[in-house]
Amino acid sequence: MHILIIGAAGMVGRKLTQRLVKDGTLGANSVEKLTLVDVVAPERPQGFAGTVVAREGDLSASGEAEKLVEGRPDVIFHLAAIVSGEAELDFDKGYRINLDGTRYLFDAIRLAHDQDGYKPRLVFTSSIAVVGAPLPFPIPDDYHLTPLTSYGTQKAICELLLSDYSRRGFFDGIGIRLPTICIRPGKPNKAASGFFSNILREPLVGQEAVLPVSEDVRHWHTSPRSAVGFLIHGATINLEKVGPRRNLSMPGLSATVGEQIEALRRVAGEKAVQLIRREPDEMIMKMVAGWAPGFEAKRATELGFTAEKSFDEIIRVHIEDELGGKL
Amino acid sequence: MHILIIGAAGMVGRKLTQRLVKDGTLGANSVEKLTLVDVVAPERPQGFAGTVVAREGDLSASGEAEKLVEGRPDVIFHLAAIVSGEAELDFDKGYRINLDGTRYLFDAIRLAHDQDGYKPRLVFTSSIAVVGAPLPFPIPDDYHLTPLTSYGTQKAICELLLSDYSRRGFFDGIGIRLPTICIRPGKPNKAASGFFSNILREPLVGQEAVLPVSEDVRHWHTSPRSAVGFLIHGATINLEKVGPRRNLSMPGLSATVGEQIEALRRVAGEKAVQLIRREPDEMIMKMVAGWAPGFEAKRATELGFTAEKSFDEIIRVHIEDELGGKL
């Protein structure tokens, strides 16, 4: 089986690659070839017996989509995107990469389909940014698309395209609406949502972290491990069970910042909690107020997608996957 | 005030033009100039004191959108579209006209906005085809987008773009989700939805009409007069009251085919009803089963959009507007 990951150098792309290399299989099939593409060349994974092509490529550049499809990958994970903040600051770039790039990919597959019946599984990462306040809690599966950012708009549009191209039979698409990923590994970054991870990840290794919002802010989380699990399940699930509505709000954990902190206290003690510094930030508070507090995710749950049930568990996953199992 | 109508040669475009000419005003402003554009040159309206430009133009052609925006119309009605059946048969054409064409228009306005602060009111005709079965009845305002055609997908995408471009401040957009228009004037056509109008319009003038579905089929209707009323109200409404969710399911009348026929009997007598010939058509029955039975339209109703309350009224509107008030 030949698997293509577009956006393979990102955090989720790297973890997905590791998982595929570790498993050596995807569903019932052995993974023989991995094509890893991103705007910076992805690292070649260690310990993979099959063929690896890891290269630089910009999906929005002319001819790139056709090149990606040329090798007729059986499964395509499309994870590439300009993130929310950048898509908001650079209108043209956001639409060019997140909308046009995706459409180039979809159309390249469509043309290949017309040529020789090519019909890959396509797993697309969407986002909870497809909805924006005012929102019910929990948000039902049949809630309308109400993005409040250009990024969320672009993701919502790609969801619609994915359903239509799938309905037309050009590919077998599934859209995975990822919760906010927590605990995001790496350094603190400037994303407005960064603090949800920072306030756990940094104290776990004895570092200070800044909390810019109040403890009653409620949001929707899943671990990087679960996010990869969603993508793998999306790549192997029987799509007849999914039906024509191909975009699924993934399960996750709805928690307040206060609940996150209590979990940190239980797992790592009061000393860790004391490293959280409160620095209210009006701008971040205003942005976060528009975000999703949590989804019902009934369909995805029934379809076998699973996530963590407590923040203690999310923290333990981070300790296992990022800190070698030790605090 | 300068008003641009894109898609002015279509049925709704012609009726909107007539209404604007008759009123001479739009809201508090007098109409000084009308620019009427379509793929075939629209007819010049009679009895209009102001300037009329009526010309041929294809929104998806290079440079056309910029040309439309050049005269800086204060209000733009964007009604142009490839219809559902054609968009389904010709994938490329549907996306080119219904999606790319609309995006060219939106981007031409955005560039003009960046140049000189231009910010028109933009009234976009969307469609109930943005949803597809299985559907609740009535469909609430917050129901998700579930198109089952490429046409519905294209309309849904344009709705999302309209909200985002409005949020960004490039124009003041409003999306008007039109019910099926009934009674559609003119000759019977081959649109799958044509029978909803045919079974009333033809018997009203002593002609036979074919009914391809059963009498219990429920659908969502409004008269051409109301449709024009929606557009006018959308062009003049205070958008602060509408808020950031700019696409509104219009009010309409939910009725079964049997209820349509009963209204015909009340208005035009048993002789008219006898002109309806039952010819069940499996394909049409299957298509119609996916269509919307009716919407709650709570927001639009609260915002002052109004439609007919009975099919008797819809038939009387047709008699007044198309048959000179006489049967």
C-alpha cells in the first residue's frame, strides 16, 4: 500500500508517520511506500523497511497536485494548511493554500479518476473552527457551519467539496474535524490557543507558563495520540457506514481551564500548579469566547472514533509519548 | 443610486428589474442607474427615467468581474447561476460559473475596497438545495449544510464566502435562501421541479399538465412576487440586526402536492383539476424525495421577510401578475 501524507512535517504529520512506520500496516494492508510532502522537506522516518519519498512541495504551486497524484497513492492524508492566525492576517495566502490548494488536489484526483478509474481514500483534517459563537453546548452533529475566521471558512468549504467529490465518486473522502490538540508538544508558540497546552506541558518539566484567560473557559480537547488514531480510523473505516455526510466532529474532552489545572494537580502535584502565572489578556479572552466549548460527536462515537475520557488521561498520554513515561 | 443585477435576463432578474422600475426607489434612495447583465443581453425595461446599461457578460470570463465593479454600483444583486440539473451534468461548468464566477465577483469587490474603500450591499440568491435528505420538518435555522447536488454544494460554498467577506468588511453581504418558486411563469420546462408549477399554471389556462409524483410529496414554495420582495428587503434591511450569520432561509409555504391541487380546485374549479394527468416518474420521485419539505425560517420572519400563507394566495398572485387578474 502506498500512502501519501501532505503536510507531513507538521506535528500531526510527524506523529502519523511514526505510527504508520511502527504499525507497518494500515488496516489489513502492509505499508510499502510512504510519500511525505510539506513546504519544508519532512524528515525521513527511522526503521521503515519500505520505500520513502520525502520532499518539499507547495500544494498551491502549479503542477504540484498532479505530481502528488501521479504515483496513484492508495491513501492520501491531507493535513496541510496555513494556520488560523496566519490565514486571518494574510487573506490571499490563506485562501490560496487552504482552499485553492485543496481544490487543486481534489481536481487532480478527479482527472486521474477520469483517466483510469483511480479512486483513493482521502482523509482530510478539518477543524472545530468551522463553528463560531454563539454556540450551544454540546454542539450537535447537525449544527450549521458558522465560522468566525477565514481559516474556519476555508475548512468548511473544503468539507463541502469533499462531500461533493465523494458523492460524485472521484475519491472516497472523509473529513475529520479535529478538536484542539492538547498537550501539543514542543515549545510554547504564539497561537492564541497555545496556552491550553502551555499551562500543562511547561509545569510538567518545571517551567513557568502563562494563563491569559479565566479558569471557567471551557474548550474541546484531544491528545496528539488520539488525533492520529482518528486519522488511522478514518483511513480504514467502512465508508458505507458513514454515508453521504462525510465530515465528522470527532469525539474529545470538554473541559474548563480549571479542570485542566485540577488534573495537573492530581498528576504532578501542587508544585506544578504553582508554575502557572495568571496574566489576563483581553485580546485572547475575546478570541477564545468565540470558540467551541464541546461537541456531542454522536455519529463519530458510534462509528468507533475514540478519545480520552479525562484530562488526567490526556496528561498521562503526554508523559508517555513525550517524556519517556517519567515525570 | 446605481444598481447592478447580474443574471438580469432570468425570470427573477426580470421581475426584480420591473419592480425597481415601477418603484423608482430602493429603500429611501431613488434609482438613477440600472446595469443589467446576463449571458444573453437583458431586455431594456420600459418606462424608466434613469440610465440603463443592458449588456451581455459572462461572470466567469476573465476581466468581467472587474468590469462589473468598475462603475461602483451601490447595490449588487447576484442572481446568476447554472441551474441544478446542468451543474450536475456538467461538473466543470457548474463549478466555473457558480463557484469561481461568484468568487471573481467577490474578489473584484475586495480589490476595489482596498483601492478606495468601496463597500456595496451585495444580495446573493442562494437556494434550499444547500440541504438534502434525510431532513427534519420543519428544518431549523441552525441546521447544517447537507447538499446532495453539486449546485447545492456551490451555493453553500458561496454562502460561506459571503459571510467571510462580509465579516472582513469588503462588502455588506446577505444571502437569500430562496424556496422553490411557484407558480413559475412561462412554458413547462424540463427541470425536475417544474411540475410543482406546471400542475397549476397549465390548468389555469385550460391546458393539461403532468404530475410525476404522488400527492403526499411535501415541498417548500414561494411566489415570484415574494421572491422579489425578499431581494428588495435584503437590499435595504439594517444588517446590524442580521449580525454575522448572513445567510437566511426565507419564509415560504410548506405544502403537499395534494394541498396544491385542493387550492387549485378552490380557485379554478374541478374542471381545472381534471387537467392534471398522473404519470408517475421513478427518477423524479427519487430526486424529489431528497428535497426540503419546509423550513422554520424563524430568523428571516423576525427580520421582516414575508411570504404567502396559503396556496390559494400563491395562485391568486399568479393570476394577478401573469394573467391580468382574470381566469
